Amino acid sequence: MTYALNDDHRQIQDLIRRVARERVAKRADEIDRTAEYPHDMFALLKELGLFTLPFPEQYGGAGSLLSACIAIEEFARVCYNTAYLLLVQWVPFGAILSGGTDAQKQWLLPGLASGELRGAFSTTEAQSGSDVSGIKTHAVKVDGGYRLNGAKIWCTNSDIADFVLVAAKYGDDPKSNISLFIVEKGMKGFTVGRKEDKIGARGVPSCPLFFDDVFIPEANRLGGGFKAVMEAFNASRPLIGARGVGLAQGAIDHAVEFVKDRAAFGRQVSDFQGIRWMLADMQMQTEAARNLVYRSAAMVDAGASAAELAPMAAMAKCFASDTAMKVATDAVQLFGAAGVSAEYSINRYFRDAKVLQIIEGTNQIQRNIISNSMLGRPAR
Ligand SMILES: Cc1cc2nc3c(=O)[nH]c(=O)nc-3n(C[C@H](O)[C@H](O)[C@H](O)COP(=O)(O)OP(=O)(O)OC[C@H]3O[C@@H](n4cnc5c(N)ncnc54)[C@H](O)[C@@H]3O)c2cc1C
């Protein structure tokens, strides 16, 4: 539990753990059940000033990905959706920080940092998710800006967001490069469709987007290009793994409590060796995932190169989310029939873990990144 954490990391861990237990945990089931956006949890994160945590101190952050992973882990341990609120704010923040012009940074970063602004990020389309190069949404240059046409699916936070960073092919040539465009709420021709009814991650909406000849001013094309932003995302991938560690540890917390109280054959369920060994395996796997996540985050903080980082960050995301799925499945098993009942929290860990294996680069794609690095091939 104490892998190479310094006093700053521990301070953040203590603070978030306390807030998570005292103020977040009691809301988690309701957020999951109603699938309503948790405005109160967003207000709490805003009050705590956490929207810049992984970013440089000049933006009010701790400048430490390891600290950010610890915060995500502690929130996900009690409420995946609250942890997700941080991630969806950090994605556009990180993209603009790495790829935005000075003017775009001045325009959007202070608002994202304070929580006055909310953003979303959109690449996925009906015909192409993992294969981003297959997107069809396109922008054509016109006087003073661009005309954007196309449609997206699964854009998380989009019906709350003040703006969406939208990936689109730029130019008439279908093989042309991808750029990111800042599409603002209320722009003529931009609509957000009905939110998906999801099995997990239910508190933060994911919606389709439609662009019907939307005029995008020149100032809204992200400066640094798509590639720079995607490279920055590689560096933030340990955060996705941290959610897996939090989910796994939270599932263990619930399972331990349950088997200590439950009796069968005249004994406590926790007295059966088979059960104790299951618990030990769950904790071992979670601890291994935690070490992989912390190590890859520490590599980011130490300035590791993109080539070193890519396979490590992929391992962290893939192993931690696979561990979350396995541990949550075992935890449901330990609950018996109660694990299947909506009355118990444990089944939401199981559902949220399944989503985590798919989002932010599926676990097959992560395995491609790892094996390509082993074989000396390009990342994908
Ligand atoms: C809750 C949720 C939130 C999301 N939020 C966002 C968001 O905010 N913004 C956004 O842009 N997208 C978002 N997505 C979309 C998500 O990023 C994609 O679903 C994901 O990238 C996979 O794409 P796909 O669903 O089209 O699957 P596909 O790419 O069609 O893949 C189908 C299957 O084939 C496998 N596969 C594909 N290519 C390979 C390969 N080369 N080798 C081996 N296996 C392969 C995949 O792993 C998967 O199992 C979200 C999705 C969910 C579920």
C-alpha cells in the first residue's frame, strides 16, 4: 500500500480517502441507480480545487501524475462516477495544455481549472472506434474558419459540456490529417443527442453528436494537432488504470465486510479456507495492479520518454482494468445471491469494471501497444 509515496502523496491520499468516505460514498448507489449527473459531486470537486491536480503548479496543480492517480483510486474505491468526473475534466484540460495555442489556453484553461467551464472529447463514430483513422467527420476551409459536417457517438459529458474537442478530417482529401476543433455549445448546426442507457459509468452521460454545416471560427482549431494530443494521452493512461485499482480495492472492501458477517454450516463464511484464499488472491492481484499503475505514473513524473512510457502505461491500464473485472466478479461470487441483488452496492463495481476494459483504448488495443513495443513495431 505504501509504494514509494512521499509526504505530498500521502497528504493527498489521506485527504481524498477521508472525503471519499465521509461525503462521496453515501451518494454512490443513488448516482448509479438514477443515472443522473451528480451536480453535487462536481461542486465538491470544485470546492476541493481538484480540476488541475495532475497539471503544472502554474495552473494550480500538484504537477504529479502519481498524486492524480492516488486521488482517482480513492474516489473510484467508493464511487466510480465521481472519479470519472475528474477524468472528463482532465481530458480537455490536458489536450488544450499540450495542443492549444496561447490564446486557446488563456480562453479555456482558467475556466476548466476553476470548474466554471466543462469540456468533452470526441473521436468515436459509428463505423470507427479503435481505428481513429476511419473517422468521416470532416472540416472544410471557408472564409474565416471551417465548415464541420458529420456525427459522433459515445461522447461522455457532452450534454453538460460548454465545449467539445471534436476530431475531424481536415480538407477535401479523405486521407487528410485529423485535427481537433473546439465546438461550442449553442453553435448553429451542432446538436447533442439522447444519452445512452449504460450498464456502468451511469452517472456521467455519453451521447451522440451531430454537426450540420457548423461554422467553426479559425481561432477554434486546436493549435498543436491531433498527434501531439494523442501522445499526451498516452502519458495520462496510468490514470485509467488507477480507476481499476480503486474499483478492485472497493470491491474487496465490500466483500471482506460481507463474508465476516455471513454464516453458513454453523460457521462464518470467512472461516472457510477456500474463501480466505480467494480474498488473498484478490488482494494480491490488486496490489500488483497498484504497483504497475504507481510505477508508470512515477515514470511520467520522472520524465520518461514516450517510447519507454507507451508499453508501461498500456500495461497499467490493461492489467488494472482486467484485475478490476476479475476481482469484482469474485466479489459478487462471495456475496452469493445478494451479489446479484440491486440492493447491494457490489454489482455496480462489476458493471463499472466491464466498461473500463473497453474505454480509453480497449484492452486488446493496449495488448497491441505492448506487443508492438516488444517486437520493435510502431505503437499500433
Ligand atoms: C462509457 C463509454 C464512454 C465513452 N466515452 C467516449 C468519449 O468521451 N469520447 C470518445 O470519442 N469515445 C468514447 N467512447 C468510445 C470508446 O472509446 C470506444 O467504444 C472504444 O474505443 C472502442 O471502439 P468501438 O466500440 O468502436 O469498438 P471497435 O473498435 O469496433 O472494436 C470491436 C472489438 O474489436 C477489437 N479490436 C478492434 N481493433 C482491434 C485490433 N487491431 N486488434 C485486436 N482487437 C481489436 C476491440 O478491442 C473490440 O473488442 C466511450 C465508450 C463507452 C462505452
